[in-house]
Amino acid sequence: MDAIKKVDILGVPVDRIDMEGALARVKELLDTEGLSAIYTPNSEMVVSAVKDKEFMDILRSGDLVVPDGIGVVYASRIYGHPLPERVAGFDLMVGMLEMLGREGRSIYLLGGKPGIAEKAADNISRRFPGLKVKGTWHGYFKEGEVPGIVEHINSSGAEVLFVALGSPKQEKWIHSNRDRLRVRIAMGVGGSFDVLAGEAVRAPAFFRKIGLEWFYRLVTQPWRAARMLSLPVFVIKVLADSRRRGKK
Ligand code: UDP
């Protein structure tokens, strides 16, 4: 692999690391002063960032940005700076829980429908006994409740905050509160709490391995089809952008 550490996908710089490298980076961030943000873009998020400057700036400010979607990995190949592998947000979260549990660290879960974060917390505590789940809050709150939620997170003393509000809501929430939050790491994790709570299932390993998790989700959750229409837009934009850059 060439020495370039990040590959720019339509303006979003994505770290060129695999799962092992991402976890090593998380360890470093845990021991770094201030809040570090982890974002996990897929092609749909990149397309929405192209149309939404605020979201683009937020993704660009991430301290660790890994490719949640296989589309982003393919795009990196088109640019000639291949990403080593897909680092799915859910898998990174589980890898982090394992590592944090081994180190006796603490987490807070914010997001999901009422009851989901608690259920996920129970399952996480059982599966990773060393881990301290310091608190939870559901994700259907009003703007006026935010100061109280931030206070609840801060007074819990949790080191890592997982935010599951869907995208781009979770990234915007992390960004707008990053100066007030006293956690070391905040990460946007989409629908991960639903899976950890046992309310939703991921695609079987076979589909994930061959890069077709998106196809499995399309067939099993057809209401996502409209959102997935951004995939062809993404491919066309990447091809045009790589040609334009090649000509410079
Ligand atoms: N969610 C939430 N508050 C909201 C909107 C969504 O807590 O105002 C939660 C929702 O319950 C679900 C997650 O955010 O658990 C979004 O899941 P999805 O799979 O749609 O995530 P995405 O694919 O957008 O990252």
C-alpha cells in the first residue's frame, strides 16, 4: 500500500486502516486529552455530505473515519488508493466493547427507541463483564432536554459515548455538543443498539463477507430502497471526480 494515510472520497477523508489498526487508534484516542470523534461513513452518507456542507465539515473533522460501506472501499480503488477493508461501524463498536471490557473502561449509550439502550446495556454487560455501562438515554428527546442529557453523561464519568440517532443526526449531535461533553470518545453507531438489544439482526456472515450486506438489507427491508438510490449517484460522482483529479 502507498504511504497515503487517508483517501479523499468526494471530499470525505477516510482513514486507510483495517479493523486492527482502527482499534489501535481507539486505544490512542482513549489516552488523548479532549474529545475525539469517530464517524463511519457509507456511500449514502458521503452523498448526503456532498449536498450538506455542515455535515461534510463534521465528517472532515472526525478523528477516526472508517468505511462502514463496501461502496466506499470500491471508490477508494477507483481513486487508486485502496482502503484495506470495510470496517463496519457495528463491528468496530463490538471490537471496542471487547477491548474496553478487557481494560475495565466505561461507556454510555445514547439513542434508540425508549427501552432499547437499556436492553442493549444489559446484553453488553453480560457479554463483556469487565465493561462498566455507566448510563443510557433514549434517542427521542427534545432540544430543550439536551443540557440535562449532557450533564447525565458527564456526571456518569463514562469514557466512551456511543450515539445511535441515525445519520446525520448523530454526527451533528456529537459535533454540536463536543465542547460540553467530557467523554474521551464519541462515536455515531446508527442502528447498532437495535442489534445489540436483540431487536434487529444483521445480514448473515456470508452476505457480509462477499460485500452484499446492503443487498440483503434491500431485500429484507425494502423500505430502505429509496435511501439506496443514492448508491448509483455515488458511483457516478466518484467516477467523474477521479477522472477530473486524474486530469489535473
Ligand atoms: N433514532 C433515534 N432518534 C431519532 C431517530 C432515530 O434514537 O430521532 C434511532 C433509531 O431508533 C435507530 C437508529 O437511530 O435505532 C437509526 O437506525 P438506522 O439503522 O436507520 O441508522 P442509519 O442507517 O441511519 O445509520
